[in-house]
Amino acid sequence: MFCTRCGAHQGKTLEAGKAKSRVHRYAAHPGEHVAQPAVFTTLFPHLGQHKIHEFRWAFIAGLVGIAVLYAAGLITAAILVSAFLVPVLYLIYLYEAQVYRDEPALVLGFTIGGGVVVGIVVTLFERVIYNPFLYPPNPFGAASVSIGAVLILGLVVPLIQEALKPIPAFFLPNRADFPETVDGLVFGIAAGLGFSLAETLIGFSAVLASLPPHVAPGNWIYDLATLAVFQPLLQGSATGIIVATIWRFRRGRLAGRELVGVAIAVVAHVAFSAGTVAMKELATNPLFILLWQALVVGSLLIYIRYLLHFSLLEEAANMGFAETVCPNCHMHIVASGFCPNCGMALSAVPGSVRRSRRPRAEASAKSETK
């Protein structure tokens, strides 16, 4: 059992009665530990268990499709599918979760659409400074070691990107209507994914234009894995952390902790880019490059989960008692901020469930009339 106001576990454990020490039950998805680097329960926090599985299968199907295109030598098509896979899934998520049903065009336009616009401008500017997307032989850079490439692509470019990617979220009108940290996280992830889409399409425009319809697959599978999985997850996660931490600062949280969040996002982006460029320049085995990218992205996902978990514990206790059905355990409950049965934060439920909440007095009145 869980306290419906603060989310603390009420069982006979070391964490009982202490909401902030509840790390064995992730507030957005109580069936998982907070330190579990799961992609969908982290970046798609409003989806219930059933929908989460649907998105997982859709993602797997997309990856299988990319592998089939690669094996068939259709590299141009594989690059396009890789660029669109995660951003399109996130568009569907925003629709399915119905979190911003009343203003969908506004939210999508100023997050994903704004991220695309920023991505176009920033990527074109970066290509004027330095263009690493050369073909042939290597679409990511030259074969020899270049300190300049590592500094520009590994340090300067990530700093510029992380300074500009959050801009669409801050130009979103009526931001006061979306005050919670989970809102900032979702807006930031959407903007980052829009940026990633534009960055890939512009960066690989010469490759897309010059490649024949059918070519030998070669080693493209490694670059496709980066484009389909690790690059969008990095861009979305880093921007999500920055926007979420600034959202927390706007709620009056301590500035020091929020600055740490921004620093972690920037350092992770620098580590991802600098490590990738340096290993490519040194002709490192591509599998080790993917492992490095996975390590950085996994670390970001874990940080997001801790950030969101404690934010939900702090913010979900002020929702007021209401009658609803928990989307996680499907119990009919009267609760405030958390499901008393499974401990799910009710501020992270799908929009349709949240709008169906009936205040306790209203629910009692309806039962009496029956």
C-alpha cells in the first residue's frame, strides 16, 4: 500500500514511510526500479502498460524494417526510415496519451515543429563551419586523426545545440497551463527529436542525393543504428533534461540542483559526440562506438528517471482527492496524488484518465442519487 498524498510505501520495508527513499517503485511506472534504463517508460511517461508494449513492438518493427532495407542494399531508404522512426513514434505518443488534447497543434508546432526549424538553422550553420558528412568513404568524417574535428564536433557543436534546442519550448504560448516537470520533460524531448530529424536529413542530404537506389550494404548498419536509436535518444534526452530542470526552477526549486541537471545534459552530449568522433578518427571498431553511445544514452535515461521520479513525488500530492481508475493496476480508487494500491503518480497518467477524475464530493453525490 502507498500513501495517496505523498506516494510513500506503507509496507514493512526500509523505505516504508519515506517517499523520497522509494526507489524500488518508479513513480511513473511502479513495476520498475528507478535505476532501470528503460527507453519507453522514461521518455513516454504518460503511457499505460498496454500502450507501452504497443510502442515497443512498433519500435522493434521499425528496427527490423531498417535491417531488411540494409540487407537489400536500399541504404537511402534505410537512412530515411532511421531518421523518422523515433520522432514519428513520439508524435503518435503525444496523440495517444491525449495529454495536450485541447491544444495539440499548438504543442506539436512549438515543440517538434520548432525543433525542426532550429535544427535546420543550426545544422546549416554548422556545415558552414565544418562538414563531417563526406561520402565516400566515411559519411562521418576523415580517416586521419584531427584534433580540430574532435574539438569542433565534440565540444563546440554540442554546446551550440544544447543552448538553442530548448528555445521552442520557451516560446510555447500558455506555458503556465503546463506547469509540471513532466510537461517540461515531454516538451524538451519533442523539441530534441525534431532537431534530430532535421540534423539527420540535412547532414545526410548529399549522401541521399548521391547514393544510387541499390548499393552494397557494407558497414552502414553501424551508422544506421546510431541514426535510428542513439542519436535521437541523445538529442531528445538531453533537451528534455534541460527543459525539465528549468521548469523545476520556475516552480521555485533550488537553483543548484537544476544547474547540475543542465550540466549533466551538456556533459553527456559532449561525451557522446567527442567520443564518437575521436573513435571514428582512430578507426575504432564500430561496435565499440555503439557501446560507448549506448553507455552515454543509458546514463542519461537513468538521470531522467531520477529527475522525473522525485519531481512526481514532490508535485503530485496537490491534486485533491478524486475518484478514478488507475491505468497501471486498473483498480477503482479514490486518491489524491498517487494510487494507494500500486503507487503510480496520477499526474503521469494519460490525458483521458486524468480528465475523467471526479472530485470526491461529486462522486459521493452521484452515488447517493443512485
